[in-house]
Amino acid sequence: MLTLIVTLPLLGFLLNGILATRLGGNRVGKPFVTIVGCGLPLASFALTVAALLSLQAAAWKPIVEVAYRWALIGDSPFPITFYFDRLTAVMTLVVTGVGTVIHVYSVGYMAHDKSYGRFFAYLNLFLFFMLTLVLGRSLLVMFVGWEGVGLASYLLIGFWFDDLANARAGRKAFVTNRIGDAGFLLGMFLIYRSFGTLEMDSVNAAYLAGAPATAAVSASLIGILLFIGACGKSAQIPLHVWLPDAMAGPTPVSALIHAATMVTAGVYLVARMSGIYQHAPEASAVIAAVGAATAFFAATVALVQTDIKKVLAYSTVSQLGYMFLALGVGAYGVAIFHVVTHAFFKACLFLGAGSVIHALGGEQDLRKMGGLRKKIPITFWTFAIATAAIAGIPPLAGFWSKDEILWYAFASSRGGSPLLWLVGAATALMTAFYMFRLLWLAFLTPSRMSHEVEHHVHESPLNMTGGLMLLALLSAVGGFIAIPHFLLPQLPLPAVHEALEAYETPLLVVSIFIALSGLALAWLLYGGSSARVDAIARTFAGLRSVLANKYYFDEFYAMAIGRPLVWISDKIFLGLGDRILLDGTLNGLGAIGRGSGGVLSRIQAGKLNLYLWFVLVGIVGALLWSWHHV
């Protein structure tokens, strides 16, 4: 069953990739592409539900399924084994469930694209690798999926590769993730050297049991190395720069990558290896600090973005920071809880943004929108629900998971502190503000569209709005799914300081106040005249420039890394190595050959008097040599 869950999307990739792409989409038709592209992920979702029921019937004992033995090195077998427990069940349901909704949505969004079959082939390939990552029992199988989603994201982000900017965005994502993957590999090698296995459940059990091998290796060192990989995949500082540029791909790709799948892989890795991190306080402290810093940083950048997808992209980076903050203070189940709720409301937001872009004929600039509430009402109301959810308005899904994170950031006995809570609370305020700012600029302010664009605005078809309504419903009620308690036997929650227990209810009230304050501030600034916004922009022009340019991270990397590498490549490798050593040596030997050939060719000139002179010189030379040696 587990093997089928993984391989059904692979079958979809092969069928659409061969029949609809290699042979031409017109030969099999769009209905075939649609049925295969959407039907097989839906079948994977149905099998996941069946696997969950089997897991429950087996008293929650993990299901282990060996697909085949990949390699045998010495006495060490390396099988492709799939593993299904509570954590895997949650992640697989999210990946297949939300992934299927995005596939169905894509039927309408990509209906007129000339590469319709290729797009669905890539989507299915992405889902196959993501399921391999989630269901793999060993770090090795996970790493195959880990690299596979990197490849598939490269193909999807640069899907419209005719535009050079899209191709560059795909390349940037691919290269940045390879940097993080180096840390993942080093951590994996260290684990295998110490334990002789890469099976994650066995490694966790060894740490929790205090096995002798755990004393021979630093848990924090392994934890930091794995976290470097997580930073790349889940876009944490300093490897966050690829994710906002990933907006170059079609909007369903943004929803698939940023909501439920690729970017949550790093969070899943840390939660899955929680046995190590429970014995790695230094690594956990680093994770909490980086998560809090990333959440705050990305939220400040989102405040001034004018591209509707860029706002959501930096929002994703910020929300991922929240998840790592929870992981860093030992609240692993709470982090997965936020993964689930974030999948619901962020997928709804991205697909809602796609519906807006679809209605406006490709326009993404918030400054050229407005007045869409009555023109595309289904998109508006679903987008509003998801906005309220991510802002933390009770009782919507985001309120429950975000409040749990803030509580453990404040009170956890495993690294919680008022400072972490303060950073998280400030980020929550900015999140509520910039999301309601987006809502006002796109839907509620007077129209700033051109007459031609406004005349053609229309609601999206049912295969797009249906998914929006389903995700909006999940954004509303998803917080009532008790994910942390469901995962409790596997991912225990950290203890809280007894002296801080009395603050739980007051902090809950503060969280609600923060969310409502963000709503009120957005309404105050964008609900009426734009004069206030313009005045603030002029007053803080310098700060706005820094935020609009994303703290100049890209420029700094170009100056500190890009330009030196270009100089080394040009002057050292090309100039010295290639042109002087290689070309110079080969060309020099050729020049010597040509020169000596030219000199010797003069001897065979065909002139008799020249030959007589050579004979005379030779005779004189021989006589002199003989006389000298007598």
C-alpha cells in the first residue's frame, strides 16, 4: 500500500511525460492529461486514508513496507523501505490532500497553456519525490526525495523558461538548496559512521535509550548539520533568498511549494529526528534563534511588497520561522500543527492570488488592483477567511497553532524565554497588518485598474473556486484538529516553567489583541484616503528602501560571493589555468614544432649550391674535430 501511495504520482509523470509531452499533447488530448494528472494523486490520497485506518486498527504500531533492496555493501543492506506512523500519516495526508486540490485548481489555471501536459507531468513528479521524502524510513531514502523535490522545483519554477528571469529563478533555487544539502550529507555520514544505520526510528531510539554509540558523537553537531540542510529547503536565514524568487513559476506551483510540501521538508526533518534534538540543547537554541530571526525579518520585508505573490512569499518565510521557533523550544508536535494549518490557509491564499491574477489577465501589482470584492466575490470571501486565519483571528485555524507556538516560546523549560515570545508577538502583529493591507489593496479600496482590465474582470471557473472554498473551510475549522495531542505519544510536548503557568490565559488574550490590532491598523491606513500612507512612506523613505530591497541580501551575496567567484573563474581558472597552462602549453609545443619545421625545411630547398656549402662546412667541421682529438 505504501509503495503504491508513492509510485502512483510517478506513474502519472511517466504517462503524461511520454504520451502528452514526448508524443504531443494533441495525440492524447487534455482530458487524458487531466484524468491522469489529477486522478492518480487523488488515488494516493485515498490510499493514505486507508493506511491511516490500518494504522489505527494496528493500535498505532508503525507500518513498515520494504519495496526492494537498493544496494548491498559488504554486510550492510540499503533497502528502499517506507515507514508509516502518526507523524508520517499527518504529513502524507497534507501532501496528497492539499496537493490534489492544487492539481484540480491547475486544470482551470493552466487550461490555455501550450505545455499543459508537461506541467502536469512535472506536478506529478514533484508529488512523487515529496512522498518519497515523507515516507522514507531511512535518511538515505529521504535524501533521494529531498534532492528530487529540488529537481522538480527547478523544473516548475523555471517552467516558463522562455523568459530568462524565470530560468534564473529556477537556477537560484537549485543552487541555494545544494548549499544546504551539503550539511545534510555531512550529518548523514556522521550518523552512519556512529550508528551503522540510517533508519531514523532506530537512531532516535538509540538516543532516547542512551545507547553507547551516542556518547561517541555530539548530538548538537549532528543536529546543526541536519539543520543546515533544513535551512536550505525551508528558506531560513541565510539561505532564504531563493524562495521569494520562486514566484516566477505558475501560481499553482507557488501554492504547492510554499504551502504544504517542499518548504516544510526541513521542519519535518527536525521533527522526525527529535530524538537527537532532545539531547542537543545547543543545536535547539540555534534553531530557535534562527527561526525567530527569520520570522521577524521576513515579516518586515512583507510590509512594503507590492507584488501580491511576493507578499505571500515572504509571509511563507516568516511562518516557517515560527515553525522552527517551536522546534527549537522542543514543541515538535506544535510545529507540525502549524505545518498543517499553514498548508490550509497559505494554499488558499496562493490559489486566491492566482484567481486574482487570472481575473486581471496576469496583473500582480497591488497598486493596480482594488474594487475586486464585488467582481470576484467567491475569491474575496475565501481570501478573507484565509487572511483572518493567518492573522490569528479566533477561532480560525491559524489562531490555535500560532498561539501554541507563542506560549511554548515563552514558557518552555527547553529554551523558552520572554525575548523569544516578544519577537514572535511582534511578528504576529506585522503578519496581521501586512495581510489585511493586502486584502484592502486588492479587494476593498477603490479600483485602480485600467478601464480595459476592469471590463474583463470575471470570477474563476468552478474547478478553481471549488478548491478555494474547500481550503477556506479547512482554514476556518482546521485548528480544531488536535494535531499536537494526536502526535503526543511520538512527539512529547516540553514541560513549562511552573512559575509561568499563570501567564497562559493573559498571553492568550494578548495574542487576540495583537491580531485585532493588526486588522485595525490596516483599516486605519488603507480604509480611507491614501494620504496617511504617502506621508508615512515619505517620513521613513530610507527604511522603506531597505525593506523594499530585502535588506540587500542579494546585493551582499553578489558582492561577497558572486563577484569574487567570477573574478577567480576569469583570472585564475580561465586566464592562468586554461589560457596559460593548458592553451599555452599546447600552443607552445605547436609553435616549437612549426618553428623547427620551418628551419629544417630550408635545408631541403632544392638548390645545389646550398647543398655544396653544407658539404663543405661538414668536411671542415669533421677535419677540425679529428685534428683536435689526435
